Amino acid sequence: MSLSRVGIVGAGQLGRMLALAGYPLGIRCAFLDRSVDTPGAAVAPLLVGDLEDPQLLRQLALQSDVVTFDWENISGKALAPLQKITCLRPSAEALELSQDRLHEKALFKRLKIPVAAHAAVDSLPDLNQAILSLGLPGVLKTRRLGYDGKGQRVIRHAHEAADAWRELGNRPLIYEQFQPFSRELSLVGARAMSGDAVFYPLAANHHAGGILRYSVAPYSAAALEKTARIYLRRVLRELSYVGVLTIEFFVVNGQLVANEMAPRVHNSGHWTIEGCVTSQFENHLRAITDLPLGSTRPLGHAAMINFLGKMPDRDRLLAIDGLGFHDYGKSERPGRKLGHCTIVKERAKDRDRALAKILKWIRWS
Ligand SMILES: Nc1ncnc2c1ncn2[C@@H]1O[C@H](COP(=O)(O)OP(=O)(O)O)[C@@H](O)[C@H]1O
Ligand SMILES: [Mg+2]
């Protein structure tokens, strides 16, 4: 049976790019999101209401051969009943695991994937104890609902603990050792029902203030890539995962330390739209609709630059040879991801030159 109707919970830019990737394959997507003012609404039908509304989720499931999500903070409990009506891919279990930084790290540890030393923090004494045993600096994070650096704070001195606890501490937290990383890398992979898996080249990610500014790929580091693939394969297999999954890593003393995972397509994989034979969006759809996975072969040297807070001068960017431009159709607001562009060049040198030029033109706010 062909699974050609895909329901997507959440109609953000990730959902929008999924829906767009579906059209050439004959896959039609439909969304559920809180408002018609969402990036996905422009490209596919939308049910409007709360993402966890049981009636609306049911309605979406009834009209879909398979349901997926573009946001990982929907409760697994809300989605689990859909598994009786239709396929939910990835599964509610995989979704729930990646929602809690402590559980995620426990999974990594169980699979012998290195993580930063960390401790659960449920009180100010817990935090003081964690600082004593793990040392400074460290990062205090909410266990759930954090994204784009929100819900976290770096602690450099013991006297900052009380303040940090006041700011974040009305919910379960995690304190982790600050990683003096030389790079941040991510690996995006997709697994099919059959167990087949494909992996994209590593991307090197540049964050500021906890939010991704730009990614460069393929990041050539054969040994790290091999290890990252082994780690991601372990997670995919352990969760009997179907769809695209991403792991973010720090490189510390030349070794990978897993930071977090995302049970979905990822911002650091946007470059694959223009930069690979098959994009991460298409491969997610192929995986969840039981189509053969597509080649992840890179087509050149790519860089993806996020537009944050303010859209750049489109005409100026479009004049650059090899540039793809993506406007998510959102209104401008500080820190908001509004769009991105990707350049793909035959030679790394040319990519780097174009990237430097674009970075001079972009204002992140
Ligand atoms: N333990 C850490 N040591 C050093 N930097 C960190 C640490 N944890 C997070 N960061 C920085 O903050 C960014 C965002 O943190 P992350 O845990 O990935 O949360 P989010 O869910 O917001 O992406 C990371 O990409 C990294 O730059
Ligand atoms: Mg992250």
C-alpha cells in the first residue's frame, strides 16, 4: 500500500520544507498548528487548534496514512493514541526520550556514546552539590522544552548558583560540565522500517547565544564521521527508529561528545536541499512512507546561513552564483528564525569566499 498522505503536527518552517519536498514524490501533507499564521499554511492544508487537542489530532490521523511532527515538544501521551488509528513515525517513545535531556543522556550512556558529566538538579542544594562535584564552569539547563539556547545558563562562579536557580529552577533541571569544544558538529541520518539507514556528511555548526548562525558541510574529518555514524546507528537501532534523526556533538580533545538529539529534520541539515542528491526533508518522507531512501551524496561544498530577526537584502544575495534562498514567510522579531540561504560551490575555497561575503551582509538580531 502506498502511504501518500502525511499528517504533520506543527507547521513551522520544518513542516513547510517537508511538505514542499513531498510534492514531487506525489506525497500530500496536511498540518495541525495553533494558527493560520505559520510557515506551513502557505503550502498545504492546515487544521487550526492546540497541538495536543485529541479531537484535532484524531481528525489529522484519520485523513493521513502516516503522522509525523516538526516539533519535538508535543507530549508523547497526546500522540500515542494516534498509533491505534494510523502510523506514527517516529514513534511516541522516540519522541518522549528526546524531550528530556536527562533521559537522552542516559540513553547515550547506555549505548556507550560519550556525554558531558552531568547531574539532575531539583533544588538549590542539588545545584550547589553538582557544582561541587562536577566543578565550574557548567551549564544549567531545563530538562525539557529548551531550544535555540532558551532555558539555559552558563555558571562560572559558585555565587551565581542562587541567581541561576531563581531564574530556571521551578522545574527539573540538569547541570552539565562546560565543554571546551574546538567545534560543534552534527550528524543527520535516516532509517527506514526495514532497518536500512543512510547518513549525511558531517556539518560544522557555528552558534552564538545558543542559536545556530551558520553551518558548513561536508565537514571533512573521516575518523570523526565514522565514529559519529556508529553512534547514530546505535541510537537508530535501539529506538527502532523510522525517519530522520540528528545528533549534535561537541569535539573535545579530538573526540566526540554527544550533546543532544532531535527526532526530526534539523536546522544543520538544511544545506542538504541544494547540497545533496536527496534532502533531509525528502529522506524523512521517504522513510516514513516506506519508500527507498535516497542518496545522501554531497553535490559540492556547502554553507547554510540562518536569517535571524531580520530578513536580508534578497536581491543582493540572489546575485551570488550557486545560492538558494528560503523565506519562511514569518514576521520579523528579534532572535526568530525567518529563513536561510545555502551556497554550494565546486571548491571549498570558493564556498568559503562566498560565505565570508554573505556573513558581512547579514545582520542577526
Ligand atoms: N555543556 C556545554 N558546554 C559548552 N557549551 C554548551 C554546553 N551545552 C550547550 N552549549 C552551547 O549552547 C548551545 C545550545 O545548547 P543545546 O544543549 O544544544 O540546547 P538547544 O536545545 O537550545 O539547542 C550549544 O550548541 C552550545 O553552543
Ligand atoms: Mg542544540
